[in-house]
Amino acid sequence: MSEQSLSLSHLEQTEDFIRRHIGPSEAETADMLAAVGAESLDDLMQQTVPGSIRLPEPMNVGKAVTEAEALANLKQVAKKNKLFRSHIGMGYSDVHVPNVILRNVLENPGWYTAYTPYQPEIAQGRLEALLNFQQLTIDLTGLELASASLLDEATAAAEAMALAKRVSKNKKCNTYFIADNVHPQTIDVVCARAEMFGFEVEIAAAEKAVDGDYFGALLQYPGTTGEITDISNLIAAVQSNKGIVAVAADIMSLVLLKAPGELGADVVLGSAQRFGVPMGYGGPHAAFFATSDKHKRSLPGRIIGVSKDTRGRPALRMALQTREQHIRREKANSNICTAQVLLANMASFYAVYHGPEGLKTIANRIHRFADIFAQGLTDKGFTLRNCTWFDTVSVNVSEEQKASIIANALNAGINLRTDVEGMLGVSFDETTTRSHVAELFNVFCGENHGLEVGALDARIVSQGSNSIPEELKRTTDILTHEVFNQYHSETEMLRYIKSLENKDLALNHSMISLGSCTMKLNATAEMIPVTWPEFGGIHPFAPVDQAQGYQEMINELSDWLIEITGYDNLCMQPNSGAQGEYAGLIAIQKYHQSRGDAHRDICLIPSSAHGTNPASANMVGLKVVVVDCDKNGNIDMADLKAKAEEVSENLSCIMVTYPSTHGVYEETIKEICDIVHQHGGQVYMDGANMNAQVGITSPGLIGSDVSHLNLHKTFCIPHGGGGPGMGPIGVKSHLAPFLPDHKVINVVEGNQNNGAVSAAPWGSASILPISYMYIQMMGSEGLKKATEVAMLNANYIAKRLTGHFDVLYRGRNDRVAHECIIDLRPLKEASGVTEMDVAKRLNDYGFHAPTMSFPVAGTLMIEPTESEAKAELDRFCDAMISIREEIAKVESGEWDATDNPLHNAPHTLADICDADWNRSYDRQLAAYPAEAVARNKFWPTVNRIDDVYGDRNLVCSCPSVDSYREE
Ligand SMILES: *Cc1c(COP(=O)(O)O)cnc(C)c1O
């Protein structure tokens, strides 16, 4: 065909995003369809998806637009955000993201497309960065043990309350104390959590903590309005009554202040946002959480620990509670799965880059500006509410004064803290300059006030400042470990970041076929808006009229997600899938309560469920009753009916994943919903597998009442090495009155008593542009096609592996959905080769292992997603088949049971270069087991890691350099 004879739409083809997102070309799709025995994608759908649940009308989210158009559209929306300078404080501060971190971490797919480091041999980079985060937390909090990030300060405080209940020896007591100078959003989240746990809460002035009987208490340091008080007596008093004290602290203030651990706190937590992570209208940011060694088994979230590999070298891995929900189910410490790894890593790099001296300079400058501002206002006759502070000065004002000062501030493009009666709050941060303080003087005192920043500064220098009480000044060193003291030039920093990145296998190297995790393309065009200042620079509590761009984007995205899910309403607050489960279950329980059914407290959960399901159910006071699966992996209908019957009166809900975690579309899903509804229960459909539903069916159509969506699975937010994520929930209208709201910023008219589930009103708002861009660029047809190709890819893999491995479960016409489970148990039985050996051997072939032993022990669950092209699927299948042949050699006795490349996998350069190589197989086979590997070799940087040793000898801080040298 000549160019002239082509229509314009053909000539515009290169602009089409859909074919960039979807891996297989049209020709490859045809080949694969032929291979699996389907005539077309539609035919494959007919064969795979039960007809009764297919959408009667096509889903409509509009037509696809090109990358360029989508970016231009979103830029127009973003420009509606007004970037005021924020002095609001309340746990969120403006920052200078070091550019070397911005570009090489936040904007770098080597960091943001990695998964949670479940395969530590190919994840030593982010594990080291997280260990640094734990060390930083330990140093600043003065406690012994830290976790590798929680979701936000408010939920971390709620986790501290749950920890207190678990470990407090004051067993009979059911009341938790919260100081009234804790940030209001934290109080909101903790109270909502307490209500569901059935705890009483007492909120009063911090000093009152000594009076009552509490299983625990939450204090803020410095207080939300800025004051720094010696809380050591309060802590001791609560503890003498067997209460556990948590202190929410400002991370930057801790650089200058005595560590809460030294004041006696049992738990110290807070947000690490102001260590170099943009405010982003509320998130994502990492929370830090530290406690003492004796509570190590009660710590929520993940901990990175130091262990050793088979060569005896120090090596890092997730310790103790790795996948703890999957093992401990409803007895897990918390439901946290996806956390905030990328942001924790940014914060730890910020500390590495600035080092202890740099941080002290930054903290001192912030504090100096607060001193100058306070001095100036005092000179002008204002009275201050606090006489001690780190960065926040609260000014007493009459209502009249308040209104005019706010008006002045808004005129000058400045936001102050305004939510407390008779007071205005002013917080300073690392971006504050002299002229900003001068502007604030104008705002408070009008022009011609005669105050001069330089003169005030000189006065403070000569008089000295006592705004930090002498006894609360830090006297201990921080960040003495070498890692915080050697990368302070940009060149050194750049190379340090790169050296860690090189150790990690992310999506920019090869397919990561983790079942249930949907590791699809995170397109660059989707990521670009995340770091636009219009999205990064907004405080979550800025007046809503300044965030019209955000509001428009959130509303439009909500509308699309409502259309996609078939629900009536959507709540954007939960900042992970597990938080969505929690919010959805609260809505269900409040709904029951509203109908006089408060006694309904049984949650049915199939045995195949993800561990977060029972863990979340436990958080809202539900009792879990497990429903069996039959031999085909489907929910055992007889068991379901019997159990629903048995608990009928008390049935709250079922939590069911669809397609099931076994990777099939259960035919009976509608019947399952009906049975539960007949007994007065509600249906929670876990939306983690939405990538097999979009455009084909929907939870609303099937008959579910509420679902979370993991935007970091189906809707392209990258996994960030273990977070961030977003877990908005869709609900049918009868549950809408029970969705979370927010005490500081009203989200839904009429819901404000429902409490919040996240610190920020719209969760991690600044990553929503990713999903927004995705839906825009795919349009209705592209999204549907993505689902179809995801299924084609999974069926293609199932087809290619059949005969080599057993595919454990299949649905109608022997089809799998978007993922498939292969059963390694028979092979293990016959050869002794374990699923772990296969997982590690895949590393030698350049691949990340699929999901191991979930939902069935001894299996691998493979989810290729639509983004992988046929060539990559083939490379993966070739590797699996080659590994199967290796297993056969062990099975037949041709290879020794332990002296073989499976048992010794993964192989490192240290192995290959070892002069004493004395294995029965050669080095070539060890490291270059297939031709394709040689072209793009990925080297695991440590050998297989000893988990048992690591848990027995728990070390969660940076090892001294000597420990590396000794080996
Ligand atoms: C990922 C997942 C979850 C948990 O979601 P997070 O975002 O990690 O909290 C829950 N259920 C299933 C089936 C999942 O795959």
C-alpha cells in the first residue's frame, strides 16, 4: 500500500498508546490465540468467562487519547491547582527534594517498578535503603527496633494503640488515652479504629494521662500547636499503671530534641514526609515506627533484618513478619501489606545525602526562623499560645483579627493554620527564607511594622534562644553510621544510589510474573505528572478552592472507576488495598448497626483468601469462619450454604476474591452473593484481581456490595519496591452513608462522624494522576483489550507449561483467568527440589520468581499481565521448561541431590570467580543456563540467604562496617 492510499488515522498509528501498553502485537496475538485454541479474543472470553456475568452493555469511560493529548489535558487540569506557600504544619511540610534523589529514585523505574523484596537475593539495594531507614528511625527515636515503613502518621498511631492492647499487662482495662494536642487527623483515625476494636477513648490535656486507668496512651511531641514539653513524667505515670505509651513525633524536630525513647516512650512514630518527600496533597509518604526489642514480635508491618548467605556474607531480608498475614491470618499484628517503600527509601537517601551535620543545619535554620517570627510578633504585642517550639508558633488572635490576617495571608498567597478557635498557627520548613518571614510580618502586622529579619536574628544570636527547653535538647549523636557520613557530594550520592539500584531486579530488566500482584507496565507518560509541582506542592489541608485541579481529577477518576466497577459511589481515602478492606468492612458494620443488626459479627472467608482479608476482618471486630474450597479450587458450595445457615442470624459478610486467587472464574459467584444476601449478609469482593474483570464483567454486576481497587495493581501505579499504593473502595448506594470522612477537611456531606481511615482526606492523592492517565490513554476499548490480553497471556503460559508442570486449577473449558498456579509438590516429592529452588534458579535465568506458596503451599502462581510481549513470555516459559529438565536430572539421579544448580541457586559472581570452584557442574551452566541469559545477564549480588539464622539473631539496624570486613 502506498502512503498516499492510507487514511489519516493509519498515519497517526504511532501515537496510539494502547499498543504500547499491551505487549503482544496483532500478529503475536493471532499466534498465541492459535496456540491456545481460540479463534479470537472474544472467543477466548466466551470460553473463559461465565456468560451470566458478562457485561450486557460495553463499559464506557470514553475514547482513548494519545500520550501527548493526555498529558496536555492533565496539565490543564493541574493548572487549576493554586500553589500557595504553606505554613499550615499539622504534620506536613514543604521540602526541597534533593534533585539527585528526585531524578534517580522517584523518577527512576529501577526504583519505582520493583516489587516488595520477597526475593532478597535480587533486592539487596532497596533492602539496604530500607535498613538505612530503620537505622535513621532508631537514631532519631532513641528506641531499639524500627519497622521499614507504615502508611502514614495517623494509621501508625492506630497501630501503636493496637500494639498497646496486645502487649499491655493491664489486661482488664479497655480505655486508651489520647492527648488533645495530638494532630486532629490522627485523633480522628485512632478514634475510628478504637470504635471498631471496641475500645473506649479518652481525649484530654496530656497531663490528665496520669489520672486514669489506661492500657495505653498517645502523646504528641512537639504538640500539634507547637509546644515542647517534658513528657517523661507522664510516660512514667502511665507505665506505672501498666499502660504502653506511644509518642507521635516530628522527624525533623528529633534532630534537635531529646529522643522520645530517652524520655521513656514505648513506641515512637511519625511521618518521614519532611525528609525530602513532596506534600502531594496528602501522600504518599512513609511513616516511621519504632519500639523496644521486647515488643519485636508485636511490631506492625515489615522489618528488614541482617542475616547471612551461603557464602557467609552479610545479607539482608525481610525478617520475622514477612507475609505474616498469610501465616497468622486473623491473628496477625496488622493488616498492612503494601506500605511506603519508595518514600521510605527517599527519606533514607535524604538522610544519607545531608548526613548528621546537614540535617542539623536544616533543623536549626527552621528553628531559627520560628524564633525570629515569634520574637517579631511578640515585639508587636501579639501573645503566643506556646512559649516553646521547634518549628510551629501559635498566635492568639481575636476572631476579628483572625479574619483579617487570613485575608492578608490569602492575598499574599500564603496558607496559615486556621482550624483552632482563637488561634493562628504558623509552621516553618526547610524551604522557608528570610523574605518569607518578612512577608509573614506584613501579613500579621500590616506594612510599616518596622520589623527586620536580620536585626531580630542578631538579637536572638546575642541573647540566645530558650524556645527549646534546655533539658529537652538532644545530647546524643545521630547517624554516626558510616553510610550517613560518606555520600555528601552529588557524585558520591549518585553512585551510591546507582550501586544499590544495580542490585535489584525491577520491571526495567525483565518480566515479574507475581501472581495476584499485577506487575504491568507503569508507563512513563503516566509517571510524568506525579512530579509536576502543581501536584506535589499542595498541603492536604489547603483550602479546597486552591485544589480545584485535584478535585476535578479525583472526581473524574472516581466516575470512571464507578463505571468500571458497576458501583454507585467511590471513596478515595484508603491508601492501600488492605486499608480499603478495612474501610469497606467498617461500612458494612455501620450499615448493619443502622438497621439494628449490630450483633452481626461473622465474616465468611474462603480458605484461598489473601491474608489481609482475615487480618482486616479482625480489625473491625469480626469473627472469621473459614469456608472450604473443593478439589477444583472453587468455593465448596455445600460448605458455604451450611456455614451461612449456621451463622445466619449473625452473618455480617463474606470476603471473596474474584476471579478467585486460584486463578479461575468461579461459575457460582452470583449464587454465592445470593446466598449471603439471603442470610442478611453483605458481599465484600476483594478487587485485587480486577485486571481480569475490567470491561468484561464488574463486581457491581455480579452482585457484590463493596470492593477495594488496588490502583497499584490493575491501574498502573508502580509498586515502588513495596509501596506506595492506593486502595479506593467502590460501594453500592446503601453503603455510601457509611464511607469514611475526615475531621479536618470535609469530604462527604453528612458523613463527618464516620471517622477517617487515613491521615489525608484523599489518601495518597499525588499518585492518582497515574491511574487517571492510564484510563485516559486506554479508553473503554483499550481497557477491555488489556483484560483480554492479560487472559490470553496467562492461558498461553498455561498452555506452554502443560506437559512440563501441572496447572493446579482450571475453570470452564480448561481455561485459567489472568493467572495460573503450577504445582511443584509432585516434583518435590519425586526429586527433593523445592519451590524455593525453582524460584532461586529462575534468578539465574534473569527472572523474578512468581508468587511462591500463595494461595497454595508448594506452588508458584504466575501472572504475566497484558504488558508482556510474546517474546518475553517465551523466554520465561523456556526458562521454566529448562528448569523442569534440570529437575528431571535430579529426579533420575544423574545429578547429585545437593551438588546441583537448583540447590545452589542463585549463583553469584563470587561463585563463578571462586578459584576453588569444585561443583559437579560447570560455571557456564551455573550462570548462563540459556542463550538468552548471556545477552542480558542479571547477577544476584548475594547467595541464598539463611532465613532461620536471621530470625534467631535478629539485627535490624545497619551492621558495622567491620562485620562486612570480618568475612
Ligand atoms: C495485593 C492483595 C491484597 C492487599 O492489597 P495491598 O494493597 O497490598 O494492601 C489483598 N488481596 C489480594 C487478593 C491481593 O492480591
